Amino acid sequence: MPAPYSSGLRPPAVEARGLRVVRGGREVLRGLSFTVPRGTVTGLLGPSGCGKTTLIRSIVGTQITASGTVTVLGEPAGSRRLRGRVGYATQTPALYPDLTVAENLRYFAALLHAEPDVERVIAATDLERQRDQAVGSLSGGQRMRTGIAAALLGGPPLLVLDEPTVGLDPVLRNQLWQLFRTLAADGTTLLVSSHVMEEAGRCGRLLLMRDGLLLADDTPDALRDRTGTVDLEQAFLRLVEDVAPRETRHHGTQPHEDEETGP
Ligand SMILES: Nc1ncnc2c1ncn2[C@@H]1O[C@H](COP(=O)(O)OP(=O)(O)OP(=O)(O)O)[C@@H](O)[C@H]1O
């Protein structure tokens, strides 16, 4: 059970306890427990296929879970009360290709009753020059930024962004990270996934994953201290070495009955 929160004590942005997910007959999240504190930029890092998107789906409530709990802003993940309170940008944003950037955003804003927000999010994601361009003709990075702009509509207290900086040039990537920090300073919590360890140093906290396990839940500085490295990529490798003996013991784990069968 998630920790009880008495009046006056705000629950964390995300709290997972013993989260397990089975996909395609394989346990892809193997008992994750962690907390994402409010007002932080927390990086979710790990190699391709380690389970980042599955974890994100569990947080936004679109993933069938096998066991464990995920609590978001004090509510069970996916609960109706979280509607409009969690902004989510997927790796491949679901946008209308024949509508312009501004038309897409006006449409999503209308659903959230956040119409006055459209120009703010266009400016925040540096899309002014593309505002009247059809989404179908945008570059990959511009489309990703339009997805982020949609997630920002209504100013949700939690933003979950799945690999938002993939395919962006260093200048744009830098701008986006500045935006993330500004949002966090204003009290928004951001969970940002990436498989680029270079981005880890930009986060206030890190969740490091590998093969469905959480290797670390800490600040970048604490991770460097703990592993005796200056470089976060080296710290990650050190943690992988530490976990290897336990991994050997884990082999032989059988798939579970309560697995997901859908896409
Ligand atoms: N629909 C599915 N059916 C079966 N297995 C799946 C399904 N979706 C994902 N998986 C598997 O679950 C594991 C975790 O996938 P996930 O997409 O969460 O990883 P990821 O860390 O987000 O990867 P990437 O960085 O490449 O996006 C992978 O081994 C993947 O092959």
C-alpha cells in the first residue's frame, strides 16, 4: 500500500511500490519501488529496451500492471481525478497531420478548457515560425516539440516526457532543458526519459534502469560519490557491474499468468 498522507503533507508526484509488468510473456518491470519528489526534474535513464516507456505508461495509467502500486499526485495512476493534471508527451506524438501546429494545440486546449494557453506553449517550445505549418510537414524534432507543447497545455503539475530530445540539435536540446528547469523552478514536476547518459547531468534526480530493474534512485552528485567516478556514464557502468552477480541469480524467473496480451 502507498504511504498514507495526512492533511497538510503533500504526497510526492509519483510513488511506485513493487511495480511489476509483464509484456509478451516476459517480466519487463521487475519490482520497482521509487519516489519522484515534487518540483524536480527527474531523469529516467537506461539503455534502449530497459523498460522506460513501460514505466512511463504505468505512471500515466495506460499500462496493465501485474502487481504493485503506482500513486500519482496522491491518486492511483490512471484515475479520473488525474485528468488534466498529468501532461504526457509520447515518443511519437499523436497529432493531426493535416492540421497546423496552432490548430492542433487549439483543439487539445479546447478539450482541457485551456484555450488561452496556446500562444504561451507555442512560445515556450520555440514553435512561433511553425505555428501555421501543417504538422504532417514538420521535421521530427518540430513534431516532438509540438507534442511537448500539447503536454504543457493547462499547466499540469506533473509532466511526463518520453525521450523528448531525440533528434534535436544541441542548441534546441539546450533550450528544452532550460525550459524544463524553468518549469521545475515554478513548481512543476518533470519526469524525462532519455537513453543518452550525457543528459543525466542536467537532472536534479536520476532513476537509472537496466533490464527492468532500478539500479539507482539518487542525485547525480550522490551517484558520482557512491561509485567513485566523475562521469555519470562510468557511474552507470559501475552500478551494472555491482548488479551482475544478483542478475545471475535472477535467471530462471518464470513469466507470470497476469501478463499483458495487447499491443
Ligand atoms: N507490446 C509488447 N509486447 C511484448 N513486449 C514488449 C511490448 N512492448 C515492449 N515490449 C518489450 O518490453 C521491454 C521494454 O520496452 P520499453 O519500450 O519499455 O523500453 P524502453 O526502455 O522505453 O526502450 P527505448 O529506449 O528503445 O524506447 C523491451 O524488451 C520490449 O521489447
